[in-house]
Amino acid sequence: MRDFRELKVWWKGHQLTLDVYAATAGFPWEETYGLTAQLRRSCASIPANIAEGCGRSGDAELARFMQIAMGSASELEYHLLLARDLNFLHTQTHETLSRQTIEVKRMLSKFINKLRSVQPGREVSDQSAYGKLTS
């Protein structure tokens, strides 16, 4: 079991979630249960799945939850694009949030690859680039 708060990718996902919540605060009220909710759910799912994976046993399960987080990040990418095209997000805000999302996806991808490359019975070193926050 790992402490998810020590993972850089969790912190980046958490910050992205805070930024998406702030960006969607001004969306039309008609979208409260539509696009606003979809954006917030897909975004919050990223750090939530990282946290859940850290609470599971072993790297295989952690990798599975990281993969689920990756799917949520891809879903978020689309919802951000839709929000921009519907003129709910300014282009600048869309670009910033998209850049953050892509960065999280890259970190997740590297972490997943690292987890999958570890031999059975061994765990990923906490000193990996996407392991401990303090490394």
C-alpha cells in the first residue's frame, strides 16, 4: 500500500481537478447536470482512481487503476474540447486545461509502463520519476 499524496501524478491530477471546478463555475445553469457534471466527474476520477489504486495490494492492481485514470483523462480531453466548441470555455482556458491533462496522461503512461515492467513479486521503487513527490 502506498500513500497517494506522495505521488506527483496524483498532485497534478488534484490540481487539474481544482482548476476544472473553477473553470466550470461560470457555465450556464442548464449545464449543471450536463457538461459541467461530466467535466467534473471525469476530472475528479483521475486522482480518485490513483488514490484507490494506491490502497490496493500490488503493482498489478495499481497499474489497473492508473489505466482507469488514463481513460478518465481521455474523457476529460473530449469534454474540454466540447466545452470550448460550445463557447463555454475561452480558448486560453481550454489550452491551459488541455496542457495540464496531457501532462497528467504522459505521467500516467510512464508510471503504467514502469509498473508493468517490474518482475512479479517485486514492487516499483519509490524513487522512480513518478513515484514519491519528494524524489
